[in-house]
Amino acid sequence: MKKIILSVSLLVMLFSCQSEDDTNANTDASSKVAHRGCASHDVLEEQLRQNPELALNMNEIEEFTNNAIAQGRLVNGKIEIPVVVNVLYKTAAENISLAQIQSQINILNQDFNATNPDYNSVPALFSGVKANVGITFVLDAVNRKSTTKKSWGTNNAMKKTAQGGIAPTSPTTKLNLWICTIGGGILGYAQFPGGASATDGVVCDSRYVGNTGTATAPFNKGRTATHEVGHWMNLRHIWGDATCGSDLVSDTPTHNTANYGIPAYPHYSTCTGTPVEMTMNYMDYTDDAGMYMFSQGQKSRMAAIFVSGGPRFSFGQP
């Protein structure tokens, strides 16, 4: 079983692996992305560099999460998340349709409630831990803004009015989803619980939203948002952003590193015990068609943030 208690120093080490510079906002974003790129970990590293107290805050969240899981103090009933979508566009294609946006909301509801058509494709080895998270999403509002920016990068400019973006709407009670061209091969990124409310939410590139309109293969089944919302709900990448690292969940196998494409099953890890990797987990880097499950441990970790005292408790209130 994975050890899931973190000290402050270990937390800092976890988020201090070698990282790339923030994506240049002027990067040519016109080419098709071949492999999934999520900047959530890199953005977190930058936030930790700018604000060392964030490590303490996140360590407290880890302690709270572990205690909530251990004590069975998890959410009862249904959590419904209102979603505010902020579309920033330079071209007509980037100004995606309401139908494409709604298709993404529908996919989130399927993926977080185990009604996705590929849910039953989970191998027998993992059938005992596959989870219905039981969280729903409803489209609350769509804000649109024309821009001259070719791409936005990962420095949260799209969330700041002064930098041409759209400020978040009620971020302590609504999930803000920014849709724009990010650039640099990044499909999306999210802010983990514990960060500033002024930048809280999820960002997705307009070409990888939903399953219609401009949605571009192999990321045209809406799983970029599912992956990023997982981060927003405190899930780590399944390989722990380090070789044979920990995602802080006990029922996911230890992965060597990220997986790409759609790996043939079974795909064995070379980490201790050579477990079969859960490549179909939403928190890996596989293509959209290759990911279709959360685990029970991930469900518990997500549920813990919504209980009284949790970092997203306000989302669970009437």
C-alpha cells in the first residue's frame, strides 16, 4: 500500500522536480498536438516558488484529506457543481459553440457518474476498485470575449481582466472553466485546492473541449476536462510526477511514468512488484479513447475536499 502521509519537506520535494519554463504566450499554437500535455504540475511548482506558504497550506489539506478518509467523514448525498465557462477567442473557430460546451458538461457528468459508454471496458483486474464518483455538473453561464492574443500560456493571464482575460465568477461556489488557445502543446491545466481564489479553476484549449465542433482527435472525447477537473478536486497524475512516484492514492498501481496513446493491456510497470499499470485511469496521459475510470481511492480523495473543513466545502452548500 502506498504511503500517503506527507511532511512539509516531502511536499516541497514532490513539487520541485525539474520543470519547464512557462509557456510563451506568443507560441505558435496552430499545430496538432500528438501527445497529451497537462501543465497543472508545472503551474503548481511556479505557485510554490512564488508563495512558499502554499506548501504549508497544501500539507494541511493533505493531513485533513487523510484524516477524513480514515474517519469515514466523507460527503453524503449529491454534490452538484455549477460551471461558469469563459471563452476567449481570436478566431471564429476558437469561439466554440454552446453545443460544444454543453457536450463537455455532459461528458463530465458521464465520467464522474460512471455512465460513460466505455466504463464497462475496465479490465477485470481493476473492476473491484472502479468508482462512481457521484458528482454532477451543471452549466451556469457562458462568458465570451474577443481577444487579439494568439495564445495565452500558463501564467493565468486568461483569468485576469487587466491582461485581457476574464476574471473568475464566484470561484468559491462555482467552477470556472476558461476555454482558449493555450499553446506550447498544452491541452489544459488546473489549480489544485489551496491556491488563490482569484486564479482558481480549470483551463482547456478550445480544440480539446467536448466531442463535437472543433474537438480534435485523439483528444476529442472530452477527457481533457475530466483529467483537469480531477486535479481541481485534488487528484495527482497517476505516476506521481516522478519515476515510480506516488499519486497519494492507495488503490492505483505504481507507474513508471506517464503513458501515451492507447497502451496494449496488460502494460506492466518496472517499479517494485512490476504491477499492471492502470493506463485507463483519467489521471494518466493516454489518449481520450484510452481513459475511462477513476478508482475508489481517488473517489475518497475527491470527496474529502467537500466535507466540513475541507478546501472546497463551500461547493457542497445549498
